[in-house]
Amino acid sequence: MGDLLKVLVFYKLVNPNYIQTRFNINCFVHHDKNPSMTVDLEKNTYYCHACGAYGGHINAISEIEGCSELEATLIFLKIKRDEYVTSLTNNLNLHYRPRVPFWKGIKSAKFYFEKSIPVDWHIEDHDYMFKRGFTANTLNETNIRMTYDSKYKIVCPITENGHFRGYVKRRTDGVDSVRKYLFNEGFKNSITMQGNYYKDWVVVTEGYMDWLKLKQAGFSNSVAILKWKASKMQIKKLQRVTDRVISALDNSDTGEDGTEILKQHFKHVVRFPFPFISKDCGDMNDIDFKLAKGELLKLICKYD
């Protein structure tokens, strides 16, 4: 029996009499109603498609027990020798992390973010964000920080009209087969937007990095909806201040679908003039934005 399987069997997460080399189970990291976690016994790894948790048998013990990896290693040695006893095996639901209410999530997220590593990007040698085209001034102004997590190294504050609403962590290890972003517990992207929105044309984009590029290019009246289409709550919030929207959702079929939804709720909707080769705002450089601003002026002048 492999190490990961031994752990899953010990915590009664799988039936040892009915397994395959690759299968799905309910995630043991978040409150999972559906089998979102894929277990690969050949690779001795797990990966949750919902929350992004992944690792091996030591990581699994650490997540389930809520302990460090060193403590998890000691626990595993006891499990192998049949010397470990835990109350978690008496009730499969005990190891699930309970759902965190939205406002409690903000409070815990603020505590976590303030404990992350402040960065002066003018002297920082971690070049991940610089390779993406961001300047030190932009990163400092937005208070982009770093975490102690070697996989999700970059942590960005989520603020809506100046109010802290949580954080999002970004992968920097180059592994594209797993989830790129992790939000704090309790975060709801159906409620929150990243950025500032007020009267006049509001630029609506999809991801945090897209919004950051827009900010760097001088689009101060812009928001990221943090998914491909705006929710009812996000639309209501925007409708309170404006009826004019510039859709900078991704330059793709889903971006066009998201734009059509905006057109159903706002009087004037203009499509952001992407360069042909750019899939989103995050791919654009200073020259691209300069050209896009010129095109935008032509598109919106007829409404003024």
C-alpha cells in the first residue's frame, strides 16, 4: 500500500476494497459537497480542482490535522507502525474546515495579509512580476506583498473603493496544470470587485492582473470582476454609479459572452480595443495601451 493511500485509508477517506490508481474523493481541505479532489496513487499525489490544494501524503496529514509538515512527518511514522490514534477518524466531517461567513473571512484575511511580507519593489530581486511588465511604482502603490508559501508566492490585497475585502495569492512556480489563484476563506467573487468605480465610463475586466495593468496604464476608474461574467450583485453596484461601461473582459469567446451580459444591463457598452495578439489586458504593454486609448476616445466620443 502506497504512502498516500495508507493515509487516506487511516482517516477513512477511501474504502481500501474499492480503489483505482486514479479516482476522485471529497476534498479534505475545504467543505466539499462534491468529489472535487483527484487522487493519483501512481504519483502519490492529490489535487483539488475547487480550492487548489495539492501535495503528497505528508501534506495530506498536515491539512487534515492542522499541523506543520514536521509534525505530520512524525504522525505518519506512527501511522505506519499502527501507533497513532486520532479522534478525526471517528467522524469524517470533523476534518472539514467549516464554511467561513463573508465578513468573518474579511477579518481573518486582513490578519493574514498584514502578517505577509511587505516588499519594496524598487529593491526586490524576485522578478516574476517584472517579467509580466509591472513597474516597481505600481506594485508598491498597490501594496503587493509576498507570502511564505513557495508555490503561491505573490499575495495581492482585494480592495473595493478603498475598502479591504480580502486577498488573492498567485502561483509563481511555473506549474500551469493546477489552479493559478487562491482566494481567502469566505471570499465571494459574486459580491466583491477589485478596484474603484464611480460616475463616468467604468472599465470592467476579468482578472486581478488585468486590472493591475489597467491601473498602471492610467485607467483609475476600473474594476476586476474576478471571473468571466459579472454577477447580479456586481451589476447592481455598478448601476448605482453609471450606465456606461467599457468591457475589457478577455479577448476570447467567453469575453464576448460576458460583454453581451453587460449589454443587457447598461445603456452604453463599448468593447475595449484589444491588439489582435493580446488575449487580455495582462498581455498588453505600454504601446498597446497608448493605441487602445486613442481608439477608445473615438468609440466613446459619440456618447458624450
